[in-house]
Amino acid sequence: MRPGFVRGAPYFMASIDAPAAPSRLGRILRQVGATLITLLITFVGLLAVTFIISRVVPIDPVMSILGERATEAQIAETRTKLGLDRPLWMQFGIYVNDALHGDLGTSIRTKKPVVAEIARYFPATLELSTLATIIGVIIGIPAGVLAATKPGSLLDQAVRLIGLMGYSMPVFWLGLIGLLLFYGQLGWVSGPGRLDAAFDMTMQFELTQYTGMILIDTALNGQWDMFANAVSHIILPASLLGYLSMAYISRMTRSFMMNELGQEYITTARVKGMPERRVIWVHALKNVMVPLITVVALSYAFLLEGAVLTETIFAWPGLGRYITDALLVADMPAVLGGTVVVGAVYIGINMVSDLLYRLADPRAR
Amino acid sequence: MIAPNLTWNQWLRDQNPTSRSQARMAQAYLSWLRLKRNPLAMIGLGITVALILMSIFANVLAPYDPITQNLAERLQPPGTPGHWMGTDDFGRDIWTRILYGSRITLYIVLLVILTAPVVGLIIGTVAGYFGGWIDQVLMRITDIFLAFPKLILALALVAVLGPGMVNAVLAIAITSWPPYARVARAETLTVRNSDYIAAVRLQGAGAVRVIWGHVMPMCLPSVIIRVTLDMAGVILTAAGLGFLGLGVQPPQPEWGLMISAGRKFLFEQWWVATMPGLAIFVVSLGFNLMGDGLRDVLDPRSSGR
């Protein structure tokens, strides 16, 4: 018997689809549960990779903490403290447990917890890649749609070529050229860094840091001259990264759109006499948006990576610069901690986009 | 093999091929004709061929030595007689260094495409063919590697292994096999239950033989398309590692390294950083244009047409 059927009730009550609601909720919950388990497995796998990397490092962690002149007793004591005297699988267990509790070790360079340092650097990266993604979406989607409506046209070729150029450009070189042109020659934007040096004191002592993202913090504090200065600093790196993101988004939009425009419902809409503009920008685009969620999420995750090289060019105090600076002094806990965080964000973005995709597309539920 | 009264062209266009190799050649010829119609793809092919020729004949084409310093002529601007691309801070001719750098670039690309796709192909076909828990385990591992942003994992690996070209190649290869495994697995799943595989198995072929001789060839076209599209990415990653000082070491004329050296005087002597970047850009654009065209020709499903 169907669970919604009430014995003795009139027939029309039984036909009300009562169980649909709980079972749909149940299905979503099951999916969320399955996603979370996959997330956990992938995260532990990520930790396993960084753990293996950290164990094959030729640098002895004890020596790098104590220095060359440590006594035997000190070395033994530190080994015990770091848990290095235990079996490897137990060390891995401790490592995973610590990581899940938000402990990624201590930076050798600064002697501070890696997690606290990353928390300080991460907002700058987040701000940069978010702005870049916004730029990429605003330009990339319309460009891709327009290219798809007139395949083979000059516009289509142009979008394709500009996109492929974005795929082929070394991001650090693009940054240097951008600096040379827009900062050095034209003077349209400010140079490296997040703010002019004149604002350093205000930044440190007067500004209430709500989010760590300068554009938001200065706006919330009402510091508009500082806000304008921050904009003039972020606009160049964000536009360059946005270009890369646009290259990817416009290409994918074009191919999804081409696919969609070949569907029968589009023909039906056209035959009905619907204006072409509405067919493309409302009917087709709505369906293209669903797979685009994944694309935008991927490009967002990809920008985190592009940010590593961009940040070194623009002296941007973000996660990428944190990792590369740590690399140069062989500060492995910092490097691997940064790697874990970027990897975790990467996994997180992918999972969220997967969930959004399922929620947005009725066929995938 | 060719009947004497036929020209090559007629032999290739024959509607009734008499041998397997003729059919295969005819297929390749048709693909080539389609590729030729795409001007952008032909430009890409031209750039790639030029890169290969440049690297083979670097010692003939280059007017100077790529390593020897000549401090009397340091930082000459482009257009200086004898140095049309200018010189760097050690007075070395930038054009010469770019020519020799093409060898390093091509070498890195070759090493990566000879390792990563092979590993991916093996893992993907094995996972797809056997299915079950083998598939589960292998694909989980693949997913974990996919979860890493490539460059960051490569950075961490190079940090551990130590900087240098071989380690950079190793790091890039370790980070780039997972997509191949995914592609190969997907292709394997489509052919694994087909009749011809069943026929081979009934003849008593073992798993290794089936996978090697009958599954892998089916995966090759998709993998090859991916390889051409990935080559630009390999070049960019290698250049990025070089730029950070983690790849090829000075005084080798690696393009990324040359950009990083030119960074110090970007605003005064712009050409030192710009020229090698232009080389990277042109070469990866070439690979991308060619890969894009090849995909349209070989894989009608994803061409978006």
C-alpha cells in the first residue's frame, strides 16, 4: 500500500500525492549525505598526498626547528613532541585529526600557526578572484551567446580567437605587460600592492576589518578615498584574471548555446513567431545557465591557481604569494598547509557547483 | 601496392579500398582535407612545425651563443644591428636564447606527453574494463589528484624534489595524468560490452591482451585530441615553474626564466621580459589552434557544431 493512502478516506484523498514531498526531501538529503561522504574521502585523500609529500622531504623537520647545534636529548625530545617516533600510520592519523580540527602545523619561518596566517592572507585572494570571476561572467556569457547565434561570422571568429589567446597567455607575463602598459606608460591604474603606502597607517590602526577584503571593509568604514585607491589597485590584476576566466566562460557558453539552439523547443518557439531576441536570451539562455554553473565554478577554482602567479607580480598579499614566499625559504608546513587549503577550497567549490547543478536541473534530481 | 594507372590522389579517394591500410590512409586524407579548410588550424600547424624546425636547427639559425656573456653589449634595445630582439642584462642576444629555449620547451612537452597520457590511459582502461572495486579505487585516486589545482601541486612537488628541469617535468606529469584516465575510462565503458570484445574473449584472450590490443586503440583518438589541447597548458605550467625559479635553472635559456630575469628592469628595458613571453604566447597559441581544429575534425561530438 502506498504510504499516503488513508484507509476509508474518499478516493480523491488517496490520490493526493502526499508522499511525494517527504520522499523528495529525503532524496535531496540522501544526495547531500552522499556528497558529504565523497567530500570527506576526497579531503582525506588530499591530506594523504600532502602527508606523503611531507614525508619524502629531504629536510629534517627536527633540524629545521632546532638548528644544527641541538643536543641528542633535545632532538629526541622534539621528535617525541612532533610525534615522529610513532609508526607512520599513526602519524597520518594524527595529521588528519589535527587538520580536521583546524591545525595545519606551525610555520618554520614565522613560528606562527599556519592556519592563522592563511586566514590573514586568504581574503585578499578571495577578493581578487571573486572580482575576476564577476568580470569574466559579465563579458563572457554575452560574448558566447552572441558567437553562438551567428556561427562562422566575424564576431564568432573574434570571440574564438580572443578566447584561445586567453588560453595561451602565460598569466605572469600578461601581468607584467599590463603593468608596463597601464601603470608604467599610461598611468591609468596604480601599481603593485593593494593600497598606496600613504594608506598603510589607516589600514593598520583605523580601519575596522570586517572581512579582510579591502573593497568591502573600506566601504563599510565609509573611507571612500581609500576605497577609490583600492579600486585603482585591484582593477588591473582583476581584469587580467577576468580575461582568462572570460576566455573559458565564453567558449563554453558558445558550445552549450549551439547545442541548445538545435533543440526542438527552440524551433517551436520560433515557429510560434516569438521574437528571436526572446528565444535566445530567455528560452535558450535559461537552459544554458544550468551547465554554466559548473563552468563558472570551475573557472573560479582555476582563478585561485592563476592567482598564485599573478600575486607574485602584483605584490598582492594573498595565498599564492604566501605559498611562493614560503617555498623560497623551504618552509614546508606553510607550503603544504597552503596546498591543503587551496585543495580544500577547490573541492568545496566543485561540490557546491555539483549540488547547485542538481537543484537547478530537474532532470538531474 | 598502388595500381600503376592510379595517381596517389585517386588511390586515396577510392570508394572501394582494397586493403586495410588504404582505408586508413583514405580516412586520414579526408581528415586532413577537413583540417585544411580551417585557416586557424593551419596557422596553428604552421607555428608548431616552425617550433620544431627552430629547435632542430637552433645552432644553425642562432647568430650567437646562448650562454656566453658579453657585458659590453648589455641591454641593447630591439632593432640594434645584429640584435633584432635586443640583448639581456648579460649582453646575450635574446633571439638566440629564444631559439635555444625552444629546444627546452619542446623537450619538456615531449617528456610530459610521453608519460602522463600513457599512465592515464593504462589506469583509465583498467578501471573501465574491470569495473567493480578496482574501478572504484582507481577513480577515487584519480578524483583526489583532480581535486588539486595543478600548479599548486606541482609547486609542492618541486619544493620537495628540488628545483630543476627533470623534477619540473615529473611534477607536471604527476599533475596531468588524471584527465586522461577519465577520458580513457569513459571510452572503455562504451566499448567494453560490445560484440567484438566478447568475440575476442571467447577466443580465449586474457584481460591484458583485450585491453592492450582491443580497448586502448579505441581510446586513442580522444586521448590524442586531449594531448594536443593540453600541450599549451604544459608549456604554460613549465614556464610558470621556471618563472618562480623552480624549473629549469639559469643560465639555461628557458623562456619563463628569461621573463623572470627581465622583471627587474621591466619599466626601463621592457624587451627583456616581453620577447620570451611573446614566444611562449605564440607557441601555446599554435598548439591551441591546432588542437581546436583537430578536435573539430576527429571528434564531431564535441565540436559544438
